[in-house]
Amino acid sequence: MKLSIFPLILSCLISIGCSVQNENDEIKGEFNLEGKVIELDTNNNRLLLDESSNGHTWVTLPEHDTITRYEKNDSIVVWVKAMNASKSDKTEALNIEFQPPKKD
């Protein structure tokens, strides 16, 4: 009897351990901002994004990105490090993708 209960307990512990998500883990596949580029700031390596839901947001580009990739009226989606509630008009990007993707 003891031998048949052990695998059951072991599988329960494994499934519980696998389902716990660290609060620092990011959810893959979900972006934070979506809109059109309306202004480019080459001095500060950032762009102004016009979102239908949140208005205008300055997005600082990630280190691996360059402002020359972007043009006014580009449609993009942005994953951000964090949205500061007191400064919701500024954020720093983790990743930016074109919607639809640009063809090189």
C-alpha cells in the first residue's frame, strides 16, 4: 500500500512545483503598448507613440535598437520594463516590433 501512495504524492508535488510562477517571470507573447509613431527624438533615442487607449507615451528604445529603424506613422507594439503610474507618459522598452512586420 505504501508503494502505491508514493508515486501519487510525488506527482502531486511535481505538478504543484511546476505550476508556481515567480512574480519576476514575464508573460511571453503579451505586449503592453500598441500604436503609431508620431514623433522621433534622435537626441534621446526615443519615440512618441500615439495609442488609442492611453494617449501619447514617450518610449525609450532598448540598447540593442536604433531610432533610424523607425519612421512617422509606423504601427508598432511595445513590451515595456515597467509602467510608472505617476509618469504614465514615459516608459522604457524591452522590445519593439512592427505591425505588420516590415520587409527588409
